[in-house]
Amino acid sequence: MGGTRFGEISMLVRFNYHFFNMCWHARGLFLVLLAFLMAGAVTIAEVEDIPIGEAVYFSFITGLTVGYGDIAPHTTIGRIVSVALGFIGIVFSGMVVAIAVHAVREAWEESQKPD
């Protein structure tokens, strides 16, 4: 298989198979984290008195650890929720990276097996 184009495509297919398979198995945890992000958005909307659309935007931007700074919490509860959203985002990102590493390892091991 080496450096041939077929070998590269085969590895990509194997990686995708393992990546999406593991994502499917972890879907419950992904949904829980998504629910926490949405609950944080509702909390931010109520506490900071901003529209729910802006609060959802804030929640996801904070959860993705981007944090543009165009919306900032002014209350203590809002700041605590924002920190929690950041931690949720770190867990989410860590899960995606861990699943990708696992998929690479599985794809590599499969490619090394004799046919």
C-alpha cells in the first residue's frame, strides 16, 4: 500500500469509518453537552437580559473557546455560567480529538494487517 494513491484513499476511508462509528457510540455524551450549552444559553438570556438568539450565539462561541468578546456577561451568575460553558467546550473538543486519535490508530492497524 505504501505511498500509492489507493493506499491514501483506503486510509481515509478507514479513518472516516472509525471516526464516525465512534462518534455514533458517543452520541449520548455529545447530546448531553449540547443540552448543557443550550441550558447555559437560556440562563445567560435570562440573567443578562439579552435575546435568546444572542445568548445561543454567545453560548456556542464560548463553548467553542473562540470568545470574540462582542457579548460579555455583566453579572456574577452570567460570568460563572460563561466559565462553565468554556469547560463544556473543552470537554467537547477533547472528545473530538480523542475520537480522531482512536480512529487514526484503528485505521493504521487495519492497514498493517496482511490481506
